[in-house]
Amino acid sequence: MNTVETISRDELTEKIARHDHFRLVEVSTEAEYHHAHLPGAINMPPGQIARLALKRLRDRNADIVVYSDGSETHPSEEAARELAERGYTHVRDYAAGKEDWIETGLPVETDEIKMVEEEEV
């Protein structure tokens, strides 16, 4: 197994503050992503990395940072390995994850999903 390169919270906040050109990918369910995600992140649920990478991460030489919730199962580490195996050359894992980001008081984005009530017939 290849070692996954990591990125610290400080390095990531600096990349965001400098407006570096990179793709930030949250590896979580859609519901978790919509509830709160790091600024500018896109969502790629676990188990769908290979399929979605073809559409959302077309440049295999792009700078990519993946993260998940920071749990001990490390879905972002698995996603980083999968991307590297598929030829992506600059993938790093923010292993501390979203939990660390939020606990530090850094900003997150949320997406409102409006539920449409079914009309009674």
C-alpha cells in the first residue's frame, strides 16, 4: 500500500486564504456534505470515487486535497489512495478532517435542501 501524503489544517487554511488553485473534496454522504462542508469543497461519497473522479476531477495533475469527518475509519485516506492508483499525481489527505476544522472555529458552508411536501390527492 502506498503512503498517503497529508496536509495540516494550517497548510490548508493558508492554501484557501491565498486562493491557490486546487480541488477540495469531501468524502462523505451527500447529507453530511450538505449539512456542513469546508468552503469551496465538492462532494464525492465513499464508494463513488472512481465514477465521480472521471467527471469532477478531469486533470490528473491537479492539486487535490481530500478530507472526511476525521473518524478513525479514514474514508478520505482510502479515497486518496484510490485517486493515486488511478493516476492522480498530487493528492493529499487532510486527515484531521471536518471535525477538527469545525472544532477550531473555522468557517463551513451549508446547503439548504428544501423538502417538497407531497400534495394530498
